[in-house]
Amino acid sequence: MSDLDLCYMSATEALALFRARKLSPVELMKAVIARAGAVNKKVNAFTFTHFDEALDLALRKSEQRELLPRVLAAAQERAQARRQLEQGVDRPAP
């Protein structure tokens, strides 16, 4: 997918690609920033830009997305251990 395609995709499409792990928020933000830089001299659309802050936020969201599966796995392991304790089954050694 080209950077131009990324710039014109809908938010719904972007979210679907984020969930499928086919696109990261950082990749999308870099494409949007590059496009804004390429056309702004001609269209003069931006008085102020906050590209650094936007990229930092995209990076944090990407990192959170990477942590989520680990957090969910830890929660599932804890729930399984609790069920085993309630049923009187010894907890397996780590």
C-alpha cells in the first residue's frame, strides 16, 4: 500500500488494519506527515504543525498495542490459577 493510499483511507479501514496488525499507527502518521509536508507549500493549509507530538502519540499507541496481548495472557493465567486453587488443584511450578 502506498503512502498516498494510507493518507486517503478512512478511519474505519485504518482501525481494521491496526487490529489485523497489517499497519501501525506510526506508519500511518509518518505517511500523513510526509504528505502534509509535500503539499503544504502549494496549499498553505497549516499555520502550526504538531507533527512531533502526533508521532510520539502514535508511538505510544503502538507500544500499548504490543503490550495488550501480554497483559491479556497474564490475566488468563491468573484466572486459571485462581480456578485451580478454588478447586483444590495444586498450582503447577513455573
